[in-house]
Amino acid sequence: MMDDSFAYRTTLPLGPRVEPWVVKAAVIGTLVVLGIGLFTGWVVASERESFARSRSRPVGPELTVGRIDGPADTSGTDVDAEQATEIALAAARAAFTERGSFLDAGPAQLSALQPGYTFVDGPSTMPRIVSVAVERHVWAAAVLGPSGTCFWIRVYADGSVTSGTSSLCTGASVLDRAGRSRTNLSQAAESDHQRNRV
């Protein structure tokens, strides 16, 4: 017996099926591109803000730090050694005026300002080698004269300057004495002859 109903069955081909890993890769790729775009926008905005701040910063008094040209003289006098501390002090003050900190007045930075001198963080061994030590609000230098006398100078962020002579000839030893004198601890073993200057 046949029935009068008509049945037509066919299998229709399904559309192309997207693999799950392709969807995941597309989502991750989109997030990465979006992240890079946001980061790039942030960097550009930060740079523009930085440039705007630097242009609007008031210019302080002009400090001229002259370059010392010529060959480094291995000979010299105690006067040359004492002058080296003054020249180093002028360069350190220029760095402090620019940044508000002595941290940018280390050996590398001062060597760029004063190529006629060698700035080191170790001991000074002659008038053209200046030993430098730096902290944020205090800076010190020491220079050994040919007589064996070490001339040192120290400046604080408030502008006060002390100088003297010592047998230890490193900027670090001058800073060490500064820490002891500022906190009223025992006096340094060196016989330091200090003279205050403004």
C-alpha cells in the first residue's frame, strides 16, 4: 500500500564550518593589534606632554662652564689642584641647576663638560684627575696636588660650600666626612682645615 503523501529527502550540504582555532587566533590577533595601538598612542601622548613641560619650564640663571682644551698636563702645582676643585664645582652646580639634583654630576657627565680633566669615582692621583662622589643633595670632589696634599670641596643642595685639605684623596671620603659632620658624629681622622664659602 502506498500512501499518497510525497516525501522528498535530500541532504543539503552545510556551509563551510569555521575551525575553533581560527576563531581563537583572530580574537588574539585583534587584541594584540589593539594593545599595540593603545601603547603607541600612550607613548606619543607622553612624549608630547614631556616636550610641553620642558618648553614651559622657566630658565634659570645662565651658568657658563668653560671647556678646558689642551693636553692633560701630568705636572702641575698645588694651585692647579685647588683650581681643579673649583672648575669641577662649577660644572656640578651647572648640572644641579639643570636637574635639581647632583645625581647628574657624576664622573661621566663632568668629563663631557670638562674634557681637559679626568673625573673618576676612585682616588685622585694628580692635579688633572678629579675624584668625584655624588648623592642627590650633596656633591664632593677631591684632587691630589704634587706635594701630596689633597684639596677637596663639597657643596650641598642649599648652596653651602666647604673645602679643605686632607690626606685621603677620594670624593667618597669627603662625602663620608659630610655625613658625619651633618649628623654630629665623631670627627674624621684627617686633619681637615675647612673654610666656609657662599
